[in-house]
Amino acid sequence: MTPDGTFIRAFEESETIGELGGGIGSVYPGFSTANRGAINPGIFNTDLQLGAPTAYFGLGGVDDLPDGSTRATICYWDSGTQDKWSFLYYHREGTTPQTNQSGPARRPSANVFGDWYATKEEAAPPNSVAAEQCQHTAPVNPSKAGQPSPPPSPGWPR
């Protein structure tokens, strides 16, 4: 996995955990610093009792923009909602996130964002280029609601 993959994955997983009931205290180490206005932590909910849907993320593409930022097309599926796509805008500055972050852990134990930071995330319209890009990364057999979650893949190092 590339530094971009590590950053994007950690950011999206943290956001999802925070939104689905974990609150700001459940996000990955370093998320609060890496999030510079992309996500309003006020949307994180500690009262939600949704359970833990199995989430699948894909990467539709990564584009360098003229202003020096980078835009990632994020593809998202879970066992409880319909497909969603978004654009994450971030900056590659300072220390680079580590590559090849995988292992048996469900979450990283230390900051995996490096010094990179995200400034904006926006939903992509259903008929946008994101929908087309994400068709190619859809999971083949996603878990359905009520099924046990598979082990984390690729997981995080201990």
C-alpha cells in the first residue's frame, strides 16, 4: 500500500467509526490533527446504536490538482446502506505516511497519517465520474446485515 493508500484508508476508517457511534474518542491516533476542516467532528455520534456494519472501501482514483492538493475518489459500501462515493481533498506535506500497513489488528496503535492533512470531503453525485470509477472496485460478495463481520483486511500492524 502506498503512502496515499495509508492516509486515505486511515482517514475514511476513522470517519466511519466516529460517525457510527464511536464518537471522537474512537478515531485513530492522529486523526484530529489530520482532519483540518474536512469532517465536522460534531457529526460523530456516541448515542447511535447501529451495531457494526461491515464496511468496504475502494479507491476510484487519486488526482493531483493545480492548487497543490490531491483529490481521492472514495468508494464505500457497507452491509446497512446503499453505495456511496465521495471526494477527499488532502495535502501531502511533511512526514509521509508509512507504506504497507497491514496486520492482525483492527486499528492502528499509533499515528499513521504522517503530517498529511485533509481539508475537504464532499459527496459525489450518483451520475458522476466517481460512480463509474467505483464500479471497478466493488466487493464481489459483501457481507449482508446480520452476518458476522469478516476479520479486518488488510488490518493494521500491532
